[in-house]
Amino acid sequence: MKNLTILAVAALMLVSCGSSSTLVTLDQRYPLMYQEQPVSIVIMPPINQTNHAEAKDYFYTSLYTPLCEKGYYVYSPYLTMELFQQESAYDAELFLESDLSKFREVLGADAAMFTIIKDWRRSNVGGKISVDICYILRSTKTGQTLYSREGNISVDTSINVGGGGIYGLLANAVATAVNTAATDKIVAGRRCNAYVLSDMPTGKYSLLYGKDQKNAAGKAIVTATLKQ
């Protein structure tokens, strides 16, 4: 009996140790965010790797609000668009791994947010809008990556209008197709922004600034299906 008790205690200790070791805090996952403490962010035009040509323009302005809500001063995409075109920076691929000091000199930005659109599709029949987007925040001072996370997010647009049998199934299919087709193409992108950036350390203008270091960090790649 005594041996069984010892084994039980040992097992509990192992479980406890295993659980604590898997917990990663925000300051552990994103130490440079807390070291550099960026205040202002410029949003770079998205890098579009899909066949959906309009995805880049649709998604570009969707990042402004969530970054502001995280407590950062964010340069308006509408105002910076002309600058990007003049400086041949609309193709953000050229700057993803290059010197970003000019954005610090011209705008005064502390960091630049890059996004890579890997997938952007809509299934009217299946009732789903899916996006796969990678977020990379780089320092304009050191060039280092301060924050990086990828989101594979699907928005469920299916509708159940009720009823059984073949007619009910057909009614649900039609309603789902119509709802999915009518859903704004940027909805999934916005949902992805909110979901993925939820664990981004807060900026100077947030009430939580300086209080979130020990919050649990999410996975580096997050996958989720969200209801519309």
C-alpha cells in the first residue's frame, strides 16, 4: 500500500512538472517586444501568395483597427499608400528581409507589420470561408523580428433553416450558399486578425500595457473554425 502511495505521488509530480513546463508566457515567446517596446507601427502591403488577386487590397486596411485596439499608434494605410508607391514599397516582398530604417527615418515608425496571405478561398456549397495568414512584426531599428504568428482560420457560414428530409437538406444547402456568397470577402481576414493577434503583447496606449508579460502565449500556428 505504501509503495502504491509513493508511485501515485510520483505520478502526480510528473504530471505537474510536465504541465508547468509546457506553459510559455508572452515575455518568453516575444522577449524583444518587451525589450524594444515599439509604440508606432506601419502596416506594409500584404504579400499575396494566392491566386485571388484582390486579396491583397481587401486585406490591407483590415489590420488598422486590431493593431490600434492592442494599444499601438498605427499609420493609416490610406495615407501611407502613396509613400509606398513612391518608394516602390508596395511590393513588400522586397522589404521582408531588408533594411527598414527608411520607414523609421521618414515616418518615425518603430516597427513594420508584414503579412503573408498563403490561402484565401470561399466554398459556397460547403459554407466556409478560409484564410491562412502569417503575421511578422519587424523592428525598423534593429531589423529583428519582434512578433511572428500564423493563423489558419475558417469562418463557418452554414445556415440551418430547419425542416427534415430531402427538402430540408436542399433548403439548408441553398441558404448556406446564398449566405456564403453574400458574406463580405474580408470577413474571414478580420476574424483571423482578431484571433491571431489576441496574444500580441499590448502597446503603450493600452490599459494592459506592462501587465501582460506573464499571460500565457498561444501556439505559433493557430488553427480554428469560427462561426460567422
